[in-house]
Amino acid sequence: MFATAIEEEIDIKGYVEINTDECKGCGLCVEACTTKVLSLSPCLNRYGYHTATNSDKPCNGCGLCFYVCPEPGAIKVFKAVN
Ligand code: SF4
Ligand code: SF4
């Protein structure tokens, strides 16, 4: 009951940032994101990969995309607690 009350009061949002130089376009983050924030870009980066890109859909800051990404530094998640 205590946890529910806190969850109702705190509005948690997030923002994800992709480093297109580090992303290899594997798509694991796209599959992991339950809110469909991420997709693979139709454009290629300078290494020839279709990199992950974010959309206008709201990110909840869950961090799943960060944890499944095999490339260190390719994805950052920022989480705001209001
Ligand atoms: S933090 Fe969660 S909701 Fe946000 S883009 Fe990553 S997987 Fe999707
Ligand atoms: S999981 Fe990482 S390397 Fe794979 S597409 Fe997403 S950001 Fe790129």
C-alpha cells in the first residue's frame, strides 16, 4: 500500500540518447522497448549500419534498452523523477 501511494505521486519519465558512431544496428534495443520508442533508422551511419533511433513516443526510463545493448556507450538512458 505504501509503495502504491508513492508510485501514484511520482511521475517518472525518461529520455534515451543513441550514439550512432557506436551503434551496430543489431536491433536488440528495439525489440526490448515495450513502449516502441525505438526503431532502426533507414539511414546508414558512417560504418554502414542502420542505427537505432528514438521517436516522439514517451520513454518511461525503464532502462531495458541500455541493459540489452551489447555495445558499450551506444545508448544512454536519462531518468527524471518529478
Ligand atoms: S528506457 Fe525503456 S521505454 Fe525508454 S527507450 Fe529504453 S526500453 Fe524504451
Ligand atoms: S542494442 Fe545497441 S547496438 Fe543494438 S541497435 Fe540498439 S543501440 Fe544499437
